[in-house]
Amino acid sequence: MYPAHWIRVSDADRESVVAHLTAAVAEGRLTLEEFSERSQLAYASRTWGELAHLVGDLPAPPIADTRPTAAVSTAAGQASKLPLAALIVGITSIPLTSCAGLGGVAGLVAIVLGVVALRNGGQGVPGQRGMALAGLLCGLAGVLLQGAAIALFVFLE
């Protein structure tokens, strides 16, 4: 299970053994006092023989699955940026109402981005639907504020 007992250990080896001890505490195999004592000895250990002695009475830790996970498709990655874009454009449309027509244009863009993002269904990423909806509503506010500014300008002329 472990290399030869005389081989020196690294910090990563010590951390691995302490993680094994932590798992044993979580399973109820060690008390907190035993864990404290053994982890202090693990950090002071210099060879594998010393480390192996600390976990010799415990079952072997489970082997981690090291297979690479499937890559996320680029289409899903592209679609997940729409809600954020809708939110950013929607928020910026509100202060842009003070510029000649830019708030309304940015608001329309935010509305379109928000609707498209909502139709994509959020792509399974938390917060996507909320960002799309907030972008759509801020875009709508930008369009309404721009319309009110134009109406006020025309009324005062």
C-alpha cells in the first residue's frame, strides 16, 4: 500500500495521511483525541514507515476516480453568456438614457438578449434565469425612461 518504510515523505504525503485520518474521524473510527495525536505525529513524520504506522489499523482510503470528465460543449458555453450580457446591457441602458437615444437602443438590445436567454432555459447553470430576467427588466426600464425623456423633451419644446 505504501512505499518502502525508509523512503522520506513529502508535505503532500503528510497531507494525504491527515486527510485519511480526517475521513476516519468522520466515519467514527477515531476519536478527536486520537486524530489530534496522530495528525501531530503525521506532520512530524519523516519516512513512510512512520506514516504507515499511523494509519495501519484503518481501512484503506477509497481510490479517487481520476478519469477526465467530459468537456462542456462550446455551444452551451456560448449560450450561458447571454444572460450575463443581457444583465450588463440592461443595467447600462438606464444611465444611457441621458445620452441621445442610446438608452432606448441599449434597452432594446437587453430585451432581445434576455428573451433569447430565457428561451434557452438557463443551460443548467444556477442564476442564469435570474440574470436573464433582470437584464430584460432593466432593458425595459431603459426603453421606458428613454421614451419618457423624449416625451418630456418634445413637450417642453
